[in-house]
Amino acid sequence: MAGTASVERVKDSATGLDKFVLREARGSSVEVHLYGGQVTFWKNNFGHELLFVSNKATFKPPKAIRGGIQICFPQLGNHGALEQHGFARNRFWSVDESPPPFPVAISNCHIDLILKSSQEDLKIWPYSYEFRLRVALSPRGDLILTSRIRNISSDGKPFQFTFAYHTYFSVSDISEVRVEGLETLDYLDNLKSKNRCTEQGDAVVFESEVDKVYLSAPPKIVIIDHEKKRTFVLRKEGLPDVVVWNPWDKKAKAMPDFGDDEYKNMLCVGAAAIEKPITLRPGEEWLGKQEISAVPSSYSSGQLDPEVIRRMHTI
């Protein structure tokens, strides 16, 4: 029997950190931490976890939480002079009590957070901004993240940034996963000094470490998990690029907050804006959105099943 949608603020008993738990009427749920503005868990209406969080993840500031969906701002990776993936993922966000109206109401089951320039941030990135983040669950359990970043500086100066939703998906076995929608695209290979290459396969599959930024990707990407018979459909807006990452065995063993064999059960695929940084003049606002659906599916003869295709066209 369906219940009612709810949003509850709780203190995590294990970490002491404040978080919000969103529950949709049909049973899906999401946890969002104020630390990092980070989604850490997303469960479907069967209670199955759809995101990956390392068993060794550190929920202790200033270390970023290893897993979930990290907000990478104002830069992704080392594509800039700041710390890895910028600073938004290891700052404490606040509840946005009076967010500007959205053009279209996606769901009543959501939380609005805000991050503003601090004196600490201004020392390393001297620009005044407001970053509003809405995390929402649709009635059918789709996870929707919408970021709105505004230049609020009074000095007349524009600023540039790169951005990504660094999304850790939970998968059965990385060797049984393929990503479709990126074939024939150019990408920057971060394992080869950001060399520009072209994807040659009819899908992206995984046999070794991968750290790529696919450029000018289509608005919909699918991640097919053969063993779990599950397909993630990722749709993006305002974010032309897609990041794909798996550390594989050697790098996994070198990361203190990541299990030696956990690379087998995770894959990062996230909407991003990397190749062409976003420029905002004072008073201007940028919007970037990522929507994810998890669809039961089977895979044969290189064709998505009809249910996946239907969901892709109705998200």
C-alpha cells in the first residue's frame, strides 16, 4: 500500500552529521547530507541501494565522502588551480528557506540547499556566488538534482567554473556493465595527460582503469548492468559533457577511503561541464540538471528492451 511523501531532517547516529531523508509514497528514498550537499543513498521502492558508498568512506570533515553523488564545483578533478574537484563537496551547506521558484514543479518530495561564498573560500577563489541545489524524488522514484549558480559579485567581474555531478553507481560486476550513448564521441583521457581521443567501440566497456571526459555528449546516456538486469537512464540539461571513472585494482589499493576490491561494484558516470567552462557575469545565473531513472531490464542482441526505451522518452 502506498504511503505519503515525506522529508525528514535527522542526525546520523554513526557520524553525527545532519542529513535529510526523502521518502516517496511508493517507497523509494534518498539521503542528502548537509556536508557537501551530498546525496549518499538512493533506494528504489524495493529497498535496493542504487548508489555506491565505500565501506571505508570517511564521514569526517574536511575529507569528502567517498561515494554517492559528489558536487564538483568550481572545478572538476585537476582541471584548474584549486584542490581536487573544488571545494563544494567538503563544505557545510544550509537549508535554502526561500528558493526562487522553479519554472516547472517536478516533485513535492524535495529539499533545497544553498552554499555561499565564505571568507575561507574567497581566499582561494575570489568570487562571490550563490549555489542553490534542489534534490528531488519524482513520484516514480527518479532522482533529480538541479543546480543553480549565480554571480552575486559587486565588483563587476565575471567568473568561470567547471562542474560535475560525480555519481557513483552501484553495479553487480564492472566487467558486466556497458555504457551506451557515448560511442563515436571525442573524449579527454586523464590517464594520458588529457589527450583528446575518439571512442571506437559500439559501447563503453571496462577491462582496466578508466578516467575520461566525453565531450558534447547527447542528453541521454544509459548504463546497462547485465547481471542485475538493471538499466540506469541518465538525462542531463545544461551539462554538455560526461565523466566516466573507475579506479581499477591498483589505484583502489592506494586510496585509504576505498576498499581494495570495491572497484568491481561501482562505476562513476556523471553529467559535467568541463571542456568549455561556464562564464557568469554579475547577476547571471546558470542551471545544470541531472535526472536518473533505474529501470528493470534485460539485454540481448544489443537492443534495449521496450520498457527502457519508453522510460527514456518519458523522463
